[in-house]
Amino acid sequence: MPPLTEAQKKAKAKYNSKVTKVSIEFYPQDEMLLFHLKHQENKQSYIKELIKKDMLNFKSVQSVKNERMIELGKRNYLKSEKDIQ
């Protein structure tokens, strides 16, 4: 693989700055949890799906989602106002 150009390095660094990594510790009493996780084909997707399912169990998620949509709507409106001026 050829070495990265400066622009590619900069783009990669910018992208990586937006990525959040999370670690988890398993203690001896968590042996069955770890065993189950180890047997998942894609651990990252498995954990994300568990979180998504858990979030759906909370009614408050809908209100948070609505607030986020309102905020995004405001931002898009402000952007379009700037484009008009």
C-alpha cells in the first residue's frame, strides 16, 4: 500500500477525531457474559444493537429524538437563511 499523502493524513486525522472508542472490563463473575460475547461474529454490531433495543424500551427516547429533530430543523433553517442573504 502506498504511503498516505499529507491531505490523506489530514483527512484521516479529522475523521479519527470524531470516533469514540469504548472499552469494557469483564471480571471473573462475568465469565458467561464474556463467553457469549466472544461467540458473536461481529462484536461491535452486536453491542450497538443491544443498546438500540434497550433505548427503544424507554419512552423518553422519543422525546429526546423529537428535541434533536427540532434542533436539527433550527440549524437547517439558519443555514438556509444565510444562503438567502
